[in-house]
Amino acid sequence: MAQADFNAVGRRKKAIARVRLIPGSGNIVINKREIDNYFGLETLKMTVRQPLVLTKTTGFDVVVNVNGGGLTGQSGAIRHGISRA
């Protein structure tokens, strides 16, 4: 039996993020780019990882489609989506 993936939508200001948690090795992919290539600032990367660190969640890849807003709003929307998923 295959493990299920989790889907959720996160919003902040004008940014909307569609988030999928898929069983995997912990990679975070945003708009088909690795998190390090998408966000330059460490604070934005930390914002995205907050729900995973807080709940001690491991073993999931995070795949995100996000649009609208600026980078700060997008990171907040991704955080919201991960929290809901």
C-alpha cells in the first residue's frame, strides 16, 4: 500500500502557494527550483522550514507552486501551506 501525500493551500497577502508533501528525503522544490536557488536570504528559507522543524517532521519532500506577491509574502504563504498539510 502506497503512502498518501498531503495537499494544502497557503495564502499570505497577495501570494498563493499550493503545497504537496510527498514521502521522500526532505527536498524542498519551489516552482521547479531548489529552495536555495529560489530564495536568496537565509531568513526566507528559515521561514519556509519552520513548520517542519517545529513538528520534527522528516521523510517528506515538499513540492510547491507559488505565485503572486513578493518573496517575503511567498515564503509566508508556503509556511502556511506546509502547516496546513
